Amino acid sequence: MSEGELDIQESYLNRVDLTADEPTSAVDHPSHYHAQSGVEVIDAVEAWGLGFCLGNVIKYVARAGHKGDGIRDRQKALWYLTRELSRYKDK
């Protein structure tokens, strides 16, 4: 990994959403993705270089209980994790 890539990742990890106290919308900075920590899930997923399935695992675990049914969010996280694991089953 190059120094530039490390700088980009570090900037994502150190980012705190300064707009967390501002009104949110369903599209831009939804509160169920950063309500307690100030860190948005998308920033962590991008910084860690996770793909679609693992990114969704993180998303659904992070928002569980903050948007609708916490059990359903955990079930979705498990579904995506199972799908990700199935990729390695035949290897």
C-alpha cells in the first residue's frame, strides 16, 4: 500500500462527523449510521477496504436497534456474512 493510500485511510479513520448535531435526512448523514459515535459506517467501510457483502455486515450491525427492527438488521447482517463466507467454501 502506498503512502498516499495510507494517508487517505488514516483520514477516514480520524474523521468525526461534525454535522452529527445538525438535522439529518434519510439520504445525507442518516442518524442511525452515526448517532452514538459520530463516525459514519460508509467511512469505516471505505477506510477498511471492505467489499459489498462485508460492508453490509458492518452497516446492519451498526444500525441494529437504531432504525426499525434490530432483529431484522442482525438477520440481514448474518445473511451477508454467510454469502461472503460461501465465496471461500469451494477454495
